[in-house]
Amino acid sequence: MKIGVAGCGRMGLGMARAMDRAGLDVAGFDIRPLDEFGGFANRMVSDPAGFAADREVILSVVRNVAQTEALLFDDQAILSKASRLKYLVVCSTLSPRYLADLSARIPAGVILIDAPMSGAQIAADEARLSFMLGGPDAALDLLEPIIRTMGAAVHRMGGPGAGMTAKVLNNFVAGSAMAGVRQALNWADDLGVDRTRLLALMHDSSGQTWFGTNFEKIEFAREGYDRENTVGILKKDLESCMDAVDPDSHAGFPQAVVHAIGGLKPLD
């Protein structure tokens, strides 16, 4: 099948390259100039109509709801131009409530699949992302081999929306761990404990987390909060989780985690 990746940023470009290396017919689309895509520039299409016209599967890897709306319905409006589209695969982390609304707005005959992924940019570049899938079994049977070219860890979570719900819950745990590790490292500085030794200790003890263990490999590990960076994306993901759950369960620890991520300062 002809596959398109819409949103070739930190994650999408690595995903598109992985499918290209696997021999799939993949094209990329992004609003940035073609000369920013290096060796993949020859697979990029700058015109949304030209990109969408013959794609049977389109993966949306844009940042948030606003960019999703622009891509699908407004500025680029690729759904009105994708006459051969069979599967719209949402890889962005969005509110499950928004995804349910989106399913009622896409053209008849197009199957919506939620396939958010976990892993930093390096995982996308090295084709070792983890995916959480939601959708009809027959569609997932067809698409899973494609998804596995981008990462071997593929978890089928259930019907439509289950993958996105699992992703925001996963990211709440990830955000909690990140906030805890960063706070511990700040306190270590104050208390005269070497950060590197503390991270090694946590890896071998009850303080072990994915974030702490991979701290030196994660490109955003030391970043402070900025709406446009990866920490900002994580805060957006946590807010998507808050949007999905019972509002009465927001208070206390959940909101404290969101506040902590939003208040992170760069770590030297």
C-alpha cells in the first residue's frame, strides 16, 4: 500500500525513514522547506493535495489538536484531497475525547486507527518505538506489519480509542517519574550528592525508572519547560489524560504532576 507520514518532525521523520528502509512505498509531508529533510527530501511532498492524492494509509504525527485540525480539515485539509485513503492512523498523543469526536467527522469508508507511540527521537531514528493500538481487529491485522517496521513493541489495547487511552495513562506514569527524578537530582545538588552516582544507585534499587536509567541518552532529560519543546509536549499529553478521566479525580497528585512538569527549569 501507499503510505504517507504527515508531520515529519522529531518523531515522524524517523518513522518515515524506517518504513522507507523496510522497502515500503512511503511519502512524507510537512510545512517546512524540503531542504530540511536531508537524504529523505526526495520522498517529501510539499503540496498537500499531491501528498494525499494516492495515499491509502496516512499516519498523522503532528503535535496537537490544533495541528491535527489544520492538517485534516482546515489549512491543509488533506481528508478532502485523499480520494484513495482507507486508513487514517493517528500517532499523535491527543485527548481520547477528541479522538472519539474525530471518528464521527472523517469521510465514510475511512477507518480511524489510534496508534500513539512511546519513545524519544532516538527511538524513532533507530526504529524501536513502542506502539499502543486501538481499532478493529481486521484493520490492525493489516496495519501491524507496517507498524512493526518502526518498532517491535506493539501492544493491541482494544477497540477504537483504547490505544490513545492507554497512551495518556502511560504518559501520566512517565510524567510522574520524570518529575520525581528531576526533583531528586535538584535535591542531590543541594545536599552534596553526585548526580551520576545517584542515577546509578536508582537504576539498581527501588528508585529505578525508565527516565532515570536512560537519563544520559534522553535528549530532553535536562530541558526546562517550554511550550514548544519535548517537555512542553509531555505536559500537553498529561493534560490530555486529565481531559479523559473523571474531573473529580484531578485534584491532588495528578494536578501536582502536571504543575511540576510545567515548572521544570533547565538542569545544568
